[in-house]
Amino acid sequence: MQSVCVSVLCVCVCVSVLLRSAISQPPTESDTYTECTDGYHWDPQTEHCKINECETIPDACKGEMKCFNHYGGYLCLPRSASVIPAPEPAITPTEPFNPCPLGYEPQGDSCVIDECERDEHDCQPSQQCINALGAFTCQCPEGYRKVGTECIDIDECRYRYCQHRCVNVPGSFSCQCEPGFQLAGNNRSCIVNECDMGAPCSQRCYNTYGTFLCRCDQGYELGPDGFVCNIDECSYSSYLCQYQCVNEPGKFSCECPEGYQLLGTRLCQINECETGEHQCSEAQTCVNIHGRYQCVDANRCQDPYIQVSERCVCPGNKPACRELPFSIVHRYMSITSERSVPSDIFQIQATSVSSGAYNTFRIRSGDDNGDFYIRQINNISAMLVLARAVSGPREYTLDLEMVSVNPRLSYQGNYQSSSALRLSIYVGPYSF
């Protein structure tokens, strides 16, 4: 073993070289011999026996030096050093074996040559060379014809391929149209472009041979005239308008019957009593009902009743009042036609009740057909119920009576009193 100390940039590198003949001597027994003497191992990359001194020699490098093994020895380098291995030599791919002579290419069991590619042909400059097996041919390009050995352009315009004008070009031709026409899809016929000439399509126009077609954007439908595109919103729902939906191009509108006004975009109603658009006198009261208004006399008390404030009172000293309700109050309401039944429409409420009195409610008059009935809620209130669907215009006048019986006043005999609410019900002509 020899030890050599080399100083590079103030760093001592100890190179230890072991001269052993087994490193460089290939095996002599056979090409597949891979056994080495003690301390060595077979390297399949170099196909030699080698030894890693960094593993076999204890403390091969002293101090802060690091051991790096390499072919034929080892190096002691600073720990910050690194060894960059040499790049592997590039492997040049080998070309596939060509059994044919130079310039020929294998094709099946034969060797052929492309005379066209090698420019070994006698075609004229105006001709095209077409290679074939063992030969070649000279042909004219499309749009040309062979005259002798030359290719001459074919004048397609002689054959009247175009409907209007024909323009011959080398190897081909093109068709042109007169002003106001455009070339059809076959590039030969000329058609009138009605779309450019103001076709009455409301959205999209497609020109076709001899005519045009109107088409609509998504969500629209072509009308019966074939020109106008529209969305029939009225067909989507019956709730768009309260009364009648009118479809218009691109939109819809709601209409109301006579006597109604459109409120917002869909509701129909008018209150002439609030707007002052009525003809009631000062001695009358304006009552708003569906589609119209009603003028009623402010004093509706009839003999033997007299008006006391808002009530009609029948004095007890009049003999005719003994079989009549003591007081009558007038009220007015309006309902729609074809209302679902049974339906609560009006609640009756006693304004004052004597201690110990029992109250009952009934329809005294006005319900000859049995369209209504009374449902008593408790001792002081009851509900008027619409029993059957009714159609208007129609008017009811119901006397709703509350009969009071008070046993505590028995010293005066069988005491009984009653009061009535005269309810005028106006049924509108529509279901709204």
C-alpha cells in the first residue's frame, strides 16, 4: 500500500491505492465466471472484482474527512464534498435490417423502388408521377386532360355547370351570381336571399332554395302566419290574470270586465265609493260591491220603526211592534259567484247581554231557497254560512234575528226580546 498526501485549497486528500492484481484481471476460466477472492465482490456493471475500502477498512479517513469509494481505491474528502458520477454513454439505436439493395425498400417478399420519389421518371412537368409496384404512371391532375404528352386545363364553363356566371381557373372553376342573388349550397345554383331583402320574420330568417323559413328563439313559438314568434303565456297558467289573459307578441296583458279596473298587473277591482266615482246623493250611502256600487237611503227605517242613531227602533207603545224585533240594524256585503261551500261569510255578535239571558240566533226571513244557515258559536255570537254555491248578479236581503230569554225577569211574565240585523248580500257576476 502506498499513501500519498495532496494539498488542494488547503485541504489534504489522502489517496490510498491498493494494488491488487485481482482487480484488473478478468476471470480466465470462463466468460460467466463471477467469483472473486476474499474481500472482493463481483461488479456486474464493470464485470470486474472490486473492493469497497470505505466498508472494509476501519476509520479509513480521520478527523472531519469523509470516505468515498472509487474504482481501484478510495478518497478522503471533506464532508461537504460530493462526487458526481460520469454520465452513461448514449446508446445509438441500430437501424432495422434492410435485405434489399441500396435505394430499394422491402414490400412483402419483393424489393421495390419509388421512381417518383427518386425522380427517376419521364413524366412531363404538367403531369403527376404515380408510383406502382415495379413501375410508375404519369397522370394529369384533377381539372386537366391529357393532350399528347401535356396536361391541358379543362374549361368547365363550356359545360354550363353554373346557373348564372362561370369563371374558369386553372384546374377548376367557380360560379358567381347576379346582384340580388346568392350562391346556393351546391355552389352552382343562384337563389334569391329573401332574408337580406327584408323577409317578415320577427326573429330568425333562413334562406332556402326558392323561398325562406322563419324560426324562433328558444322559448318562443312560431305563430300561425309563419312569421311572428310569440310566447303564449296565457296557456301556461289560469292564474296569470284574475279575469282574462290576452296574449300579445312577446308579452301578455290582463283585461277586466265592465265596471272593473285593473289593479297592478292582474287584479280587477274598483271602489267607486272611495274614489268618488259614483252618483249617490247626500241622503244616500254608497255601498261598494263586486263590479259596481249601490246607493242606499241613509234612513231605511219603515213604519212602525223610527230611526234612532244608526238603528231602526220599534217603540213598545205601538201595538204593531209587539210581534216585531225591537231594533233593526242595516248592514251590506258582497260575495263572488260560485264560491266554494260551505263557507262562513258573516259573523253576528251581540252588542249587549243582560245577566242571566239566553240567546238564540235564526234567519227570520229572506232565505226562501235555503241557500244559507246559522251556526251558533256561543251565547253571544253566531256565524252565517253559505250552504249552496250561488251565481250572480243576485241580491239577498236576510233578517238575522237574535232572540233573548231571561228567566230572572220572570216577575214580568215570560220575558222575551229580540233584535235583528238586516243584511243585504250582493252576489257579483264573476268568481273574483
